[in-house]
Amino acid sequence: MSDGEEILNAPAARRAAETTGGGGEGESARDALVRIASAQGLFGSVPEGAAAESALASAAACVMDAWIANEVTVEDISASASGVADIADETDEAAHTFLLTGEAAVTSLGYTERMLEGEDPTTVTVHPWEGN
């Protein structure tokens, strides 16, 4: 996003962490991408399926080159995805706690103001627009 905001999708990151290293421990990034990109007939008889298959193989080759150049393994990717999921969960919990604390502070302030004005802070005034 252009404003620097990051959206972390914990469930998607967990799925990525769980499914990334399907070939087992020690599988290289090269082996994983070759396995993924070498699926023949992936698009069946879909129009332009052969072109899509070629584009997938080309994209996998580019990713493979980047992984190899940076010495990244499938386990690294899985661990990173798991870390993102943990951060997303922690952030969601912190945001929820912050909202609850803010709501409690506003409620407390309202009680205090009502007490200072001589009202009974345990009574509730229902306005027509708030419903019953």
C-alpha cells in the first residue's frame, strides 16, 4: 500500500508455511521450483494454455535464480511464512486489546463526568436514535 500500511494475512501465511516444503527436509529451492514448474499439461486444452505453461516455467526460473543467488532454501521460506503468521496474530491481539482498553477508558470517563455532574452513573439514558 502506498501509505506504508502492511496487511498481514495470518491464515494465508500459515498455509504457505505448511505447504512450502512439500518435498521434505533438505529439498533445495532449485528442486522445489523445478518440481513445481515442470508440471506438463497443467492447463489442459485451455486456449493459450501452452503460453501460460511457458510463462510459469519462465517465472519459476527467475524465482529460482533469485533464490540461488541469495542462498534461500525451502525451509527458510517456510520459516519466514510462519514468522509472518505469528506477527499477524500478535498484531491482531494487540489491536484488539488496544480497542478494548480505549472503550473502557471512554466508558470510565463518561461515568466520571456523570458523577461530577451529580448524576447516578449507573443509570442509562436511551436516546431514540440508539434503539432499545
